[in-house]
Amino acid sequence: MASHLEQRRHLDLLFSVDAAVSLLFGAASLLTPHGILQTIIGGGKKAHLLLLSIRAVARIEHMMCIFA
């Protein structure tokens, strides 16, 4: 059975990976030009709302990483 310290290190590693992926995803979605993302997602009003939702989630995840 893993000791408490080993479990803690494992959870710290998982959190670090999650935070790094969230920051990369957030930076990519916030810095990518709107037109390119709409081309990737597809045009139309639904694509615009999806893009805004993705950017909002990225901002929330970024703020959670900063204050964690």
C-alpha cells in the first residue's frame, strides 16, 4: 500500500499536469484569431456561441490555476 507521502506526490503530479494542460488550452483559445477558430469549428451563429463558450471556460480554468 502506498504511503501518504507517495499518494500526495501522485496527486500533486496529476494537478500539475492538469494545470499545464489547462493553461496551454486557455492560451491557445484566447490568442487564436476569431476567424481561424470559426473556420476550424465551422461557420454560423452556433459556431460563434461555441467559440465564446470555449473562451469563457478557458478564462475560468486560467483563474482557477492562478488562485489554486
